[in-house]
Amino acid sequence: MSMVTVIRNAEVYQPEHAGVKDILILAGKIAAVEENIRLDLGGAVEAEEIDASGMAAVPGFIDCHEHIMGGGGEGGFHTRTPEASLGDLICNGVTTVVGCIGTDGVGRDMTALLAKAHGLENEGITTFAYTGSYQVPVHTLTDSLMKDIMMLDKVIGVGEIAISDHRSSQPSYEEFLRIAADARVAGMLSGKAGIVNVHLGDSPRKLDLIRRAVFETEIPASQFLPTHVNRNEALFQECLDFAAEGGNIDFTGNEDIDYWETICDEVRVCKGIRRLLDRGISSDRFTISSDGQGSLPMFNEKGEFQGIGIGRASCLLKEVRECVRKEGIPLEIAVKGITSNPASILKLSGKGRIKKGFDADICLLTRHSLELQTVIAKGQVMVRDGKQIVFGTFEKGR
Ligand code: ZN
């Protein structure tokens, strides 16, 4: 890895549009974003130059909800989904991932999740995790949820706690409230977000537990990050209200971008973001995550298992592209959902921006078709000209 890299003539989105600039990378950090950066290293150090003419530079993607060690299992043990490989992430532009467990908090636990997160970090990207799973009481690594958030570097909050779902532990209001209160205080004491990532199911109870907590207690709406908000129209309407009242909402992308609209009333991500913006809600309030490696189980009205698919991180860029092409949302707004918004909502310092002092996590996209060309994570080129060049330990191509 070169210690000095210069990206030349990129159309820079910080994500704010900054025009055509060079980006100087030193020792894994962004050292300058300026026009015509001149390097005089006296031949002592070799600099790598990347020509980004005709390309857009956007921050490396942050996938804030991904089942990195697999999830699922709703159709029996053989339906447990596989782990994410390094390639599953970097080939889709993801340079930071927040791992979570999911439905099965017995067959998978926090020890294994953190081991997986450390493995991906060793392979070159940045990883965080939520403690717990769908289940309440929360299955932690230490003896308490507060201790997990305060004392485990990678743990930034709790989740995904399932509500309004037939797979949920059906927490009482008091149980749910205690989780939020503990996460909030633990976050405060450790300088973390202490976010409660909430899995929303299909039921008509929708956001009831969250809205009651915000209404009846001192806990602010921003403590919660509900996910799968676009799962159905009725749920989405209530989530828009929640965002209008100061909450943040996480859309779940879908790689098979036309599929859901044909079989149920899932709100297409680009249309949902358009509605959020048209309602005058701040463009800081949404994130898009992949639910990568998570199962996409299908149940009939009786709750009987019908079949299963798998989430993929490739949906992130597809959704952003749809926002731009189908809804005319500017790239600098759409891309916030997978860069600066998750970074600030989850307090991931040094992440989500192309600015001096930030980590050198950068994606280069072709300017018009928005195809992923180059991915840089902490200053290291991971994908070049659309081809993976850094491989996970057990991936092909080493
Ligand atoms: Zn979920």
C-alpha cells in the first residue's frame, strides 16, 4: 500500500457537491481536497496517482444494518444464511459496516458477531456492531447492555430489537423502555450514539412502542433508528410522521429492485425518499441499509413459511442510482443516506465525508451511469476499474 495517494480531477461530493478537485491521501486519511494539488516529495516517497477524470468521488458507503455473520433460519436450520465475505462488501462500495444478529439470537451470539467484525476489520474495512438480536431480554456479551455499549469499542448501540412482528419477543412497553434508557445513558457515558436499532414488522401496531416512549418520557426520537420503514404503505406513513417529529428512519434496499412492488405494497426506496423530501423533512433524517446476508422469508397470512431469499449489499448503489434517475433527486442528497447520514446518526467519527482529516474511504463512480469503478478503504485501493484487488482470507484470487 502506498502511503501517499492522489486522486486527480474528480467531481467531488463530500457529499455536498464541491466541483472538480484533487484528493490527497496520507497514511489512510484525507489530507487535502483542493484544486491542482502539487506534490514535491523529492523522490523520497513514491506517490500513487489515480486519474478520476469523468468520475464522481463520493464517500465510501456505510451499510448501517447488515447481518455480517449471516442471519435467517426462519425455515429451519438449513435456511441459516451465509456470512458476508470481504468481496460482498467492497465490491458494492461498502467501506464501513454495522453488523447485527437478527431473528436467531441463540444459534448466533455476540461473541461470534464481534469475531466476524474483527475479521473484516483485519481484512481492511471498518466495522461496528449492535449488541443483541431480535430478542428481549437482550442477549449481551458482558452481563449488561450498558457494559457492552460502554466497554466494547465496536458496539455502538443495541438491536435490532424486533417489534410489531410475529418473530418478536413481544416486549412489554416497560421492557422496551428500559432498553432505550440504558442504551441512551451508556451512549452518553462512552461518547457513542447508543442507538436503539428497531426492526419493524408488518403488524398494524407499527411504531407504537417507539412513539409511546418518545411521547411519555424524556428520551428523544433521535435515540431510535427504526429499520425496514418501507415494508408497507401504512407503516411508511407513520414512519414519515416520526421523521417529521425529529426521528431518523432507515430504508431497507432491495437488490431485485422491481420485485417487491409486484407482490406487495412495499414502498420503493426512491419514491419514499422523494416523499420525505417533498414533505419538507430534512435530508439528514434518512439512511438506506442493505439488510445484507439477512433472510427475506416469505410467510402467508397464517404466518406459515413459504420460501426464503437473501439481502445483498449491492442494493445500496442501485437505490441511490434510482433516486437520481427515476426521481431526479440530486446525487449529493441521495448519497447522504449511505454516507454522512449514518455517520452522524450513529456518531461514527471520521466517517462518511470527503473532507480533510476524515478517513480515506472513497468510492469513484462513472459520472453519468454511476457505475462503481474504484473503492478505497482507509487509504488502501480495494477495488480498481471495477475489479476486486484485495481479497478476504478465503476468497479466490489471492
Ligand atoms: Zn430486520
